[in-house]
Amino acid sequence: MSNVKRLTAAVEAIANRKDELFDLLGKLVSHPTVSPPARNSEHAQSLIAQELLEMGFDVDRWPVFPGDDNVVGTLLGTASDKASSLLINGHIDVAEVGDDAGWTYPPFSLTNGKDGRLYGRGVADMKGGLAASLFAIKMLREHGVELKGDLLFQSVIGEEAGEAGTLVAIERGYRADYAVVVDTSDLHLQGQGGVITGWITIESPTTLHDGMRARTIHAGGRVHGASAIEKMMKILAALQELERHWAVMKSYPGFPPGSNTINPAVIEGGRLAAFIADQCALWITVHFYPNESYEDIIREIEDHVSKAAAADVWLRENPPSFRWGGRSMIEERGEIFPSLELDRHHRGLASLQTAYGAQMKQAPVIDMSPTVTDAGWFAHAGIPAVLFGPGELAHAHTVDESIDPEQLVQFAQVMARFIADWCNTEKEPKE
């Protein structure tokens, strides 16, 4: 039997045996890998690792944080040096549930709702993508579809809390010729903007009693002091000015005007009412466009804020300090999601488009995600990538999170076709 006939049989089996896919998804949903608090993915990752082992993958599992392991499976192709490799990536953690009294269905039990949709925390974001990708691979393996290129499967931790599970996997050396992040995209092929958080801190070299305030603000006081809280107002004004400048001068196709924002999210300062505030810290969240890097954004903000500070007689001697990003919102109160600008001419994207068209009988929508995912880490590492997964953002992170079961099946079928095509495509010659 030819590889084409084997692939056809595998694609048909995905639909005929879809209950097995839903059963796998139900097992994943039953593990409450909620983040925060996180540190709870051991059993779900064991299930992923076992699935990969049973399909012949070599499995690498290591702790990123205690109780939260990354799992990476590698299936070597029959001609690894000649055929293109593929990396499939997804995160095992899910959004908070809180008080589940408002849920119609139990959040950690996969339920077939009266409307025909599947309910449970993570079905859309993004255990549905993980389960369907695994099932697609399982059907390819069972039907003997040859893959000449290497296939890597990553189940990482931490995406919901800005924890760099995907970055850690890249740093461990896992790379491929193309990467698909199977996060929520409603079967659109997507790029994304980026997000970075940062702390801007103002500190006084001296701590002054409240009784000294008159000597710092009135004529003849001759005390060169200031309230760090009040000086932060100048930094806020500078950030607002820069944000307006970006809205006027920057744009990107697929994003509403002004999507690049600087949000002053948290402000902390002072010690007691009896003292002039000697310290103030501002936590900002910055959204930027796909054609920008977070390194460029950091330079722009620091340059603008530093120039504003230099125009102030006290801040020029006590300039603000900056701390950017972090590997965990839980551990470090900071995060980075790099941007992903789609290479619309890449052969990997063309292969995925072909697979989508063959299965869905129409061309896919190619656009920009209004949110951020781990997909940007691949672009940042120089690995061509795309965001493509089942589920709708409107149903993610919500009470009664749900997904269309037919879309799960369609996604698995498209992925089976794509894997079989891309992993049998000759590598591009190195320049």
C-alpha cells in the first residue's frame, strides 16, 4: 500500500474513531492543571509521556519547577538528514476556575452538553489541541504512514502564568525546520503581537520624615528631596505620551489602530504616612506589533522615560531603574511573550495551507491572533512557526469553557495530512 493510501486510511480513521480522541481529551481534562497556582501537572504530563512512549517516541522529561515538568517526545524519521522536521507544541496548564458554582457542567469532567459541544476546563485552551494532535499522530503510526523527517512533540508548562516552559525547551536544544503551536485559533493560521511586562522604580537616597515636606517644596527650605510617588507621576505622563505617539505612528495589518499599548497596571510606593515616600514602583504591561521585538520596545521606552527624567531637577540625579520581563508571573512577577510575524512564503506554511484545503475543501483564514501564546518564542529563536489550533477564544478562560467536537476532528485530520506532507518534504539546502 502506498503512503498516500495509508494517509487516506489514517484520516478516515480519525473520524471513525473520534470517541477515542474524546476519551483522551477527557483524561487530560480530569487533571486540574490550573495555573496559578500551578505545580500540579505531574499526572497530566505522565499521561502525555505514556502516549508518546506507546507511539515509539523517545521521551525527555525534566522539571521546570517542582511539580511542573516539561515533556518532549522525539520520533526520528527514516531519512532525518534529508527530510524536513516538525515540532508540535502545546501547554498543559489551564486557566483558573475559581468558584465553580457558576458552571453548568463540572469543570474537570469532559461533558457532552445539550447543545452538542464538549465542556470542561481546557477543552479550548488548550488540551483539545494537545489531544487532537496526539490522536492524529497515533492514527498515522497505526496505519504505517512513513515519516522521513523527525517529528517532535512538546507538552510544556506555564503558558497561562507567563512561565517560560517553551523557552526552556528551546534552550534545552529542541529545534525543527518548522513549528506549529496548537493553541486556540479557531483553525485560523495566525501570527501574533507580543507582550512584555516591566517594573520602573524610583528611589530616594534618603528617607525624610513627613515634617520635612515643607522644606522640600517651599521657598527657602533648601532640602533637595522629593516624594517618589509624586515623581512617578512624571514617568506616567511620559509613558502616556509615548503610547499616543505609537498609536499615531505605528500600525500593523490585522490589528485595530492603537493596539500597541502601555498599561500602568500596578503601582506600589511609600512606607508609612509619617514619611515622605522614598520609593515607588510601577508595573507596566506593553503590547507591541508582530514586526517588533521586545528588545526594541525596551530600548524605546527606556530612552523616552530617561529623557523625561533628565528634564526634572530631582530625577536627573535619581533616575528611574528598569526591570523587564521574567520567566514566571508567579515566581518573578514578570513575563515575556515575543511576537510572531508570519512568513507567508515559507514552505511550512504552504504545506499547512495545502493540508487544510485538502481536508476542508476551502482555503484557510490567515490572520493575526488578538492574544499572545508561546508561538513567539520560536520566532525569537529563529524557528519558523505558526499558531494553528482548535477552539475559539470566546470560549477560553470562561465559565463553561467548551469546544465544537467536530472542529477537534477536523483539526486532527488537517494535522495528520500536514505531518505526512511536511515530514516527507525534502529539506531546504543550507545557504
